[in-house]
Amino acid sequence: MNTPTETGQAEAPARNEHSRGRRLASWQEHHGWSAAASLRRLAARPLGSLLTIAVMGLALALPLAFYLLLGNVQKLGDALGQTQAISVFLKVDQGPQQAQLLAKQLGERPEVATVTLKTPQQGMDELAKMQGFSGAVQTLGDNPLPYVLQLQPRADATAAALEQLVTDVRGMSSVDLVQDSGHWRQRLEALLGVGNRVVLILASLLALAALLVVGNTVRVDIASRSEEIGVLLLVGASKAFVRRPYLYAGIWYGLFSGILAAALAVSIELALAAPVAQLSQAYDGQLHVGGLPPWLLLAVPLVAALQGWLGARLVSAWQLRQAA
């Protein structure tokens, strides 16, 4: 037969477990109530809530628009010849054997992917197809065009390696002229690097602006309910309990503004679809313009919600310290 002491010791863990379960259920219930109550407060003042969400959404949509623009400028550079082949014009006295030998020699270099040999007759045929040159070509007697080698660089070739390749080819005795767009590629890459840095700075500034908008909105809401908050603190409510509805308000503001920003970015893509299709057609379908990746569009509302929570957390903590 168990003594009263042993019975009490056996019942103590059960009581503690039951108490923890009740506290967890109460905590979950208050989180659900806070989320619903904060959403009802946003709906109670639709104009102010919509203006706040619109300002944040536009602030978040601008970096997405610039990111979309930079990505398509990169693809436009590819279409215009960012990786354009290096054209090597041999001297006129170089015959087919010398041209083939040089093509084999250059094709063995690690930074060269392929080498295409263009004969003088092929060059003449291309010139004849160009508007305004067909009559002039027919009046020529001998073919004055030289053999041309087109070197296609490897995709992973560095700018320094390509520059060294051009320098070496220009120093060959059989080469008359080398046409290279390396400087153009370097300038484009530098401009894109500056653009990426500008987008990063702009995104940081606009994210800070959105955070301040949420913080100011929550600050005004807390100030309008200062008496109610004071009563809750007097009766023993914790600061986390009082702060929780305002944190959910920040989450709602961030989530809705992130959804708006993603929708605006998709709208920009759709608005540009028709003119981009015409531009691609002008380049014989070589220009492929893409949109924002789906993972980025899905991540924007989540990041914005986290940002809204952070802004509400910082301001509400400061406000409650002042109230205490």
C-alpha cells in the first residue's frame, strides 16, 4: 500500500505535464487570436492599410524591376556579341595550306573552343548578298579577299586569357588584321558590375524605407492604445503578450506588400512581352529575354513578412519600454 507521500510524488509529474500542456494551449490560442485581431484591425481602416501596403509594395518592386532589367541587358549583350568570335584576317599571300595549319595551331589553345576557316570565295559570296555590293563584286576581276579564321572563345575563358590570345595572334607574321570585341566585352561586364552594385544598394535603402514605414505605422497604433496597454501591464500582462498583436500586424503588412511587389514585377514582365518579342525577331530569334525566377517571386513575400515583423518588433519594444 502506497503512503500519502509516495502518492503525491507520483502525481506531481502528471500535474506538471498537465500544466505545461495548458500553458502551450493558451500560448497557441493567443497567437491565433493575435493574428486574427491584427488582421481585423487592418481591415477596420482599409484606406490607411492599403496606402501603407502600396508604399511598401512599390518600394520592394523597384529592386525587382532593376534586377529584371540588368538580367535582360546581360542577355542582350550576349545576343549583340558579348562572346562574339575573334576574326583573324590572314595576309593575301597566305594560301589554303598555311590557313589550315594556322587554324589547327590556334584550335589547340586552351582558351579557344572552335576555329572556323572562311575561304576568300565564301567571303565574296557573303559580300555579294549584302545590299548595294552585288554590282561592285561583279566588276572585280581577281578575288582580293584573304582567308579568315573565326575563333570562338570558350565560355569559361577569362578576359585576361582572351586578351593574351589576341596579342599573340596579332604578333604572327601571317596575320594581317585581328578584329576583337574584347574591350567591348570588358566595358559591358564593368557596367553590369556597377549596375548590380547599384541594385544591391537601392534594394537595401528601399528595404530600410519599408521597415521604417511598418515601424511608424505600429508606433502610431501603439500610441493610440496607450491607455489600454497601460491597463494590461498593470494587471500583470507580460510585454510579449501585449506586443504580440502588433508583431502580427507587421507580418501582415510585409506579407501583403511582398505579394503586391511580386505582382507588379510580373505585370512589368507581361507589359514588356510584346516589344521584347519584336526585338527578338529583329535579331533572328537569337535574343532570349527571361523574367524573374519563380523562387525569387515566392521569396519576396516571405522576406517582406520577416522584414515587417522586424520593424514591428523594434518599434514595439521601444514603445513598451517607454510605457513601462
